[in-house]
Amino acid sequence: MTILDPVATPTDTVTSIVHPLSSLSAEEFVRVRDLVAALPDFTSTTRFAYVGLDEPHKREVLAWQDGDGPRPERRVRVMLLDMATGRSTDNIVSLTTGELVSTTVLDGSRGQLPVLIEEFEAIGAIVADDPRWVEALALRGCTPDDVVCVPLSAGYYDYPEEEGRRILRVLAFRQDHPADHPWAHPVDGLSAYVDVANREVTRLIDAGLIPIPAESGNFDDPAVQGEPLTTLKPISITQPEGPSYSVDGEWVSWANWRFQIGFDTREGLVLRQLSFTDAGEERPIIYRASINEMLVPYADPSPVRFWQNYFDTGEYLFGRFTNSLALGCDCVGEIRYFDAVLADELGNPFTIENGICMHEEDFGTLWKHSDMFTGSNEVRRSRRLVISFFTTVGNYDYGFYWYLYLDGTIECEAKLTGILFTSAYPGLDADGNDYPFASEVAPGLGGPYHQHLFSARLDMMVDGVSNAVDEVDVARVPMGAGNEHGNAFTKQVTRLTSEAASGRVADASVSRAWFISNTEKVNRMGRPTSYVLYPQEAPVLLADDASSIAKRAEFATKHLFVTRYDPAERYAAGDFVHQNPGGDGITRYIADDASVDGEDLVLWHTFGPTHFPRPEDWPVMPVDYAKFTLKPHGFFGKNPALNVPAPDAAPHCAPAGHAGHDHTGHDAHAGHGVAGHGHDHAGH
């Protein structure tokens, strides 16, 4: 993020003049690089696997903001990998003092550092030097020059020869010419397991010859696209008086909202300290919100694909693949862009221009009523503030959109597009049955079944840090005394009291939702102020409970976990996800079974689609959507959007002949909302 520059002291240490949570500047990245490069163990083959802000404890930041504590020390987390030896370290560097605070050497038993781009780029030459790989390609009518190699995270399968070594698994795709999208031509039945540091193929899996699909998948070829659609007329989105938000560095104010925008090479977009001003009081809701992990597990158990499960955040650091967004293409209207400043693998800062897009959108009707008794006819337009970024991880493109609404609602929506990860399609079996683990999306081309499971880390702060979570279900009431006619239903409330018992699954049959309430503050009705998490019903991880992936991703086996805040607990699958055997992340966080009743809480929410690919998803996939919603419930004393002004066209908004109409004789319809029931789809 672009922020105010730090001020260098005469001793060449750094004292920040910005907020303790402000994103690292280019100057700070340079300072970190120089400090680390001076360490005695740093070599010419040492690479920076991760550089990011080591955030201070929440209570330190809040105390400093309230004037009750000193400015927290500004620290940076640096993960280093020696490409020649595989030596991996996790370091904390202080920009305040210019000192190395700590170093932890990783032995690989609890996972490896994230995969480096330099390792990706080395794979093609490594496998091309292995005669077994060359021979296997020749049997399929290919040479190493005919294929692109796709290096993929290895997972963990307890292979003895992989212990303590950095492993990538490799699949090949034929590329018929430089502009040809190779995803259309998977060289199936073949994979290589590669020790990257030692430049060695540890295993070659050849499961037999399978025809390589021949049809092009070049979606950007006009011949494939077909005749352009000519009937669409321009849509112009303008704000003649400019946007309604104001920006001060990374801090944004819009309507009653105030928050900070941040960016991290692992998590991408981070929103901090979301608050809503209510009757002059700035009331906190969320301290920190991010997509901390993203798991893509595949369902094909074939010998060359059973290991396909990717943690795009923890293994690949998807923030570094963020797109530079373009006005009129990615974002339309009155746009405010933010740059993202990150460090490359040599520690040098680089900038992703226009990495984050922010704008307002009209969103149809906010509230409306046409009253049959008084003749009142009132309508207000809804709008939302959109903060988003897009990242491309290999074949898939993911957009993450945070929406803030005028009525206090918060939504997070993932948009999935790009290209399917393909396989060859084996066709019907001897009994005429389809292959049970993939769809045929083009002749001979398969789209393996898979899931996209996003983990949202929601560091809650509903009216303060003393929060609790209640699971609320709809409950039928049996016909009988007090419910003689059988029409009654009510709600069933279950307080989640401890971490180990907090793992919960969404259930649309009982309209399950999770209420996050403050245990010390009440609304004007004397009830706790709260927000409600509404999940989008979808399966959790479908792999067997005894599988390797289930052990590595326990967070994905439930839609919700609740933990007590700990600044060291940042990632749902743990700090070191690559080749992790399991037992870290959520599994470790809930092991002490701490109380979560009236505590400083973090919610870990899993959401996302299960994908049975369609022919319509090929050769490029129309956007699919997954989201969750947070709504105020008793947080406000009444509708917080009553003061939204009427539209400029208000005199023309009442239906003709409606306002002031005599409703005598229409009592049969009273209370049914018949009047003014037109549907406004603007903004959708």
C-alpha cells in the first residue's frame, strides 16, 4: 500500500509516523532487506520467501489509539530459504530498533516455507534432464519442448524419500504454438515428483498412455469466440459531484463507515478496524478481516491426480499474483485505486499498480413503503461501497469483494473465473457409465470435480472486545397445549462456550445463523448488541475424515470455528502449510479448549462452492459466486438508514394515482404489502 514514508533517525533506525498497522512502504522493505542481508547466515542463494508486517497485539494498538499506551514496536516477519541448501528460517526484524528480534530454523517436520517463483521456473529444466521423463513424453508423441510443466504443491503422503526435502509434483500440458493455451491438451497418465533443491526427480508415475485432447481451447481467438454480439448498448455510470467517500492514506470514511485498507503478500486485501458511527458514536464491529486461506481439493483418485489439493494462500502466497486493474475493464465508474507494495524474492520492493479497486454501486431499493391508510409513499435507494482485488493463481482467477451497505450490513463475495484445471477424459466404461470423478467439457477433455473452500478470518469486536457467539436455529413447536392449531415456531439458542466445541456446520433446514454479541453492552431494549453471520449453504470438505487433506485442513471440515484472540494465530491451516503433515492451524488453536464466552474472539468461517464442471465452463469460465453476510441484529436501536435522503427524482417515485388515494374498500388487502410491490433490480 502507498503510505506516508517512515522517518529515518540519525542512527538510521526507523520511527514510523503512521499507524502501527499501516502497510510496509518501499523504503521499509529496503531497510528490511539491508538488515537481513547483513546477517551472518545470509548467502547469495538466500531468497525472501515472505516479508510482511508482524502486527502488534490488538490491546497494544487499542491502548495506543486511546492514548493509554506507547506506540507499538514496528516489526517485520521475514521467511528465508537458501536455494542451495534448503535451509529455512522464520525471522522477526524490528524496524524500530534495527535489530534481529528472533530466528527460528525449520527442520521441515512441521511443513516447509511457501513455494518460490524461482522454484516454479526451475522445474522444466529439472524434468527435461531426466531420461525417464523424456522417454515417457516420447511414448506420447511429445518432446520436452512441446510441453509446459505445471509444478504443484506436493501435499503430504509420508513418502520416506520426501522427508525434510522440498518437493513439487509436476503435470505436463502440450502447447501446440506460442499462443496456444496448453490447458486444452493435458498429457495425462504421467507425473513427476521433484526435489527442487537437489534438482532431482524422486519418482516418476506413468499410469499408461491416454490420448491427448486435440481441440483448441483458445478463448481469446476471434474464431473461437464467434461473431461479436452487436445489440448491447453502452451503460454509463457517472457521479458528477464525485464519490461520497474520503481517503486519508489507508483510512477510508464513507457514509457512517470508517476503516483501514491494508495489503499482504499472503492474504491479499486486509480490512482493519471497521466501525459504524451511530448517533455520533463510532462503534467498532470488526478489528481485522481477511481471506487467510484458500483450499482447492480435487476429487479424482487416479494415480497421477490423487494428491491434487492446493492451499493457494499458504503454499503459493496468492497476494503476490494480484492483478493491476484497469478502468472500464475490471472496474467501472468513479474509481479510487490503491497500489500494493510488496517484496520480491531478493527482498527488493515492487509495486502492483491499481491492485485494489474501491467504488460505490447503486444497489436498488434500500427501504420502501406505500401506506394505504395515510397515503405516505416513501422510497430510498440503496448503495454499497465495494473494496476488491483480483488474483490469478495458475489457471484460476479469483476476485474478492468486500461490500459495506448503508444499513450496517457487511458482505464478502468471492468471484471465481479463469480456466479449469483439466485432465484427459477416459470416456464411458464397459457398462456405459460416465467417469465418476470428472465431467467431459470438450471432446476427450475432462474437468475433474473439485471444491473451493475459502477461510475468512474475522477478528470480531462487536461494540468492544467482550464477545460471545450463539448458534440460532429455527425450531418447530409441536401441536398441543399452547399451540393448539400447530402454527407456532420459535428459535433455539445454543451458546458456544469453548473452542473445542465451536466447530459448527451450516444447516439451511433450520435457517442456522451465528450471533456475535457483546456480553457487556445492551441496546435500548435491554438486550445484547450483536451482529449475525449468515452462511451460504454449501458442503464442507468432502474428502474422507481419515485422509491426508482432512488432517491438514481441519478448518475446512466445518463452516465455523471460534477461538480466543491470539496474535500468533493468523492462518487457519497454520504458518507453514507446504508439505505440512497436519495438526497445525485450527487443530492446534482449539487444543487448549479455551473459553469463548465473553472473550476477545476470532471467527474462522469456511465458505465456497463444490464444482462439477460444465461444458459452459470451457474454454474460459463465466464467473461463479460464493459469499457470506454479516448483519446487525439489535446493534442499532432502529433502522440505521432512516436518514438516507430521498432520491433526487423523489416527486416522480410514487406510482401514478397512488399517493393520497382513498383506500376505502381495500381493507381485505391490509397488511399484505400489496401496494408498491414492484421489483427494483437496479444494481444486480
